[in-house]
Amino acid sequence: MEEFFKDHPHLKDVCLQETSKIEDACSVKLNKQTKAEAVKCANTHLVETLANNNIMKNFQDWKVKRSENAMFRSMMMYLHRVETILFFISASRNADLSLHLQAGEALNQLFFAMDRIKYKRLWPRYIADMYMLKISYPETWKELEKGNISVTKSAIPFVSIGADHACEHLNKFMKVHSGLIGISNNANARQRFFLASPELSCMASEFKGQFHCKDGQDVEHHNLSMTAIKRNHCAIRKIKAAILRHKNPFTATGPMLYKLNTNAYVPEKYIPQILNMDDSGQKMAERINGSINLWAPVKKNNNKMYMSSNKKMAVKVHDKTVDLQETKNLFGRLMVLARSSRNIDQKHCIGNFEFTLTPRALFAPSGSLLLCQDTSKLIHSLEKLLVAAEGTCDNSQPTHKQCDVPDRRIAVVDGMVVVQKLTKNKQQWLQ
């Protein structure tokens, strides 16, 4: 959206003004009904603003124009896939049958494009059987339309869950202290456990209800709390910073694709398959109809991905063969390059450069240093080493002999130690 507003700066203030109203409506402490009406009213104003200023039409035209660039088109396809998954989750949270089926159809083409064999086989049949309920079992269809496609246990909106998820909640009542330990081989003990545990949990819940101390007495959605909002904004900033650190893919121009973590270009022969993956998945999904046997062979699409271009190399170590793949791992990439036709001296590289002289765990895949946030514990660890060494010396050596200094040499450089030693006295500071 930042790139869109750079090309359309006059629309930025209009959108920010309406979105800030929604955030204010969510953060103001009101009663449940008044807050829901305020959020709904703010959302209605936002939709009207988008329609009156033709923002969506301008965005679609801008997206079509930018789609000439391969990286922009690829990233927008990824965002649409994530959006489809969020729609499917929203259908479960709102118990919306229509959205559930629409999002399921959109996911269907992704299953075919990504070669998810089990979903390719069973998911189209599931969608077709769900639509057949409207004709074969209209009463069941009406019950599902009323919201019984999900399990709703609270009056708070957007908290419904699927039936399998609800079963896990019921299983949680059985997780008492010690559980099935020691009785799993006794059939009668197991039967008593499964019969008694739910009843005991219900009795405990009813007892707490008498004193108004039931667990989970939320009056609003947990994601509307200020803590959750701050956590989400912090996560967004981190994701944005990570993307920009590897170059903003939405600003890249040209017909080439590159990997975000390594900036390595994807071979040209893979680019058409990556950019047309969703269309090919949709074509394969359209060929499936109800007449095909459920257990008939399923053909793979074999679309090439970003990782498909990684080189693979077999390296012989003693009597074993190790397969190396060119990924974000620096050592693996070096070994693949060394085994190729390029003239690389492995002994010189491994023995003279920093990424082997220091532990690999101290560095990120990009090569940047992982900063230590727990330096205060270092001095305590060093003091424990000194105390242990002195104790060993006192117990093992006679009193008239001087103990040898332990064979340890540790150099610690910490700038904050010097800063903390500074005082307000100017003369001491100058010294």
C-alpha cells in the first residue's frame, strides 16, 4: 500500500483518516453493544469512502500496470494466496457456510497447483458433496446456513471454531493431574477415568460459577485488547524491516525473479511456471467432476518453485555420500560452488575467513551478527569458573605451596562497563 500511495498521494490522507476512526472505535472502552455499533459505523464509513473516491478502481488499475514486473506480480500472487487462507479462517470464525464454500473453491486451485495429492483427491469431492446437500438434504443445508457449520460457545463475535477444534476443547476437560499414568493397561480403570473426568470438570465449573469466578469471562474479542494490538503492530514492523533488509520486492523492475533471502536470480525457464501457477491449477481443477473415481490416479502438475533452481551436489565423505543443496546456508552454498567448475580453494576459504573462525550459531543466514541481549549473565558465569578453580586448588594443594594459575585465558571487551564507571566528577572522568 505504501507503493500505491507514493503514486497516488492524494488518496493517502483519505484512507488514513477513516482507518484511524476504526482503530479509535476498537480502542475506546465502551460497553459491548455500543462498541460493536461504533466499530460497525466506522467500517461503513470506510467502505463508503473507498467507493466514493474510486480507490479500489485506482488500485486495480495500478496493480495491472505494475504486474508487468515479474517480482511485483509474484508477490501479489502470494498475498492473494494468504488472503484466501484468511477468508477460509474467517468463514469458520463467523460460521458462514457461503464463505466457507467460496474460500474452499479458491483453495482447490492452490492444492492442484502445489501438488498436494491428498487434498487434490478429496477436497473437490468434499465441495461437491456440500453443494449436493442443498438438493438431497435441504433440512441439513438450512441448519448449516443458520451457523451450525461451526461450534459457537460465546456471544462474542468472531470466536466460532470448527467441529474438530471443538472436540479438542472437550478433550481438554479430561487433562487432569497425572492423567492416564499407570492405568492405561487397565480397561476398567480407563473406563472409570473417561466417565468421571468430564463430570468432575463440570462440577468444578459450576462451583466456580456460583462465586462468579469462572475462567474465561471475556467481554470482547481477545485480539481487540491493547496488548494484542501492540503485539501485532510490533510483528508488522519486524516483518517489514526483514523484507526491506533484503531489498523491497515490490519496487523491483524487469522480467526477472530473485529469491528474497539470497538475492539469487531464478532461471528464466522457471519464471513462466511460477507466474502462471494459479492459472494452471485452476485448469486442472476444472477437469475434475463427480464421475471420476475417488481413488483414481492423480497426476502431478510438477510446477517449478523458487527452490527448484537450487543446485544439488553429491559429496563423498569417507565411505558415505552426502547430498548438498544450495540453500541459504553459507557453508552449503560454498561447498556447492567449490564442487562446480569454478576455481575455489576450499582450504584457503575455510581457514582464512570469519564465518569459520567463530561459531555459526552467532550469525543469521544473511551473515549479519545476532546481537546478545543477555550480557549481564556473562560476568556471573565467569565468577563461577573462578570460584570453582580456587576450590579445586585449595582442596588438592598443600597450604605451604602456591597453587598454579588455571590454564584459562579469557578476554572480555564490554563498552558498557567503561560507560558505567564514569562519574559526575570531571577530573576523574578526564583521568
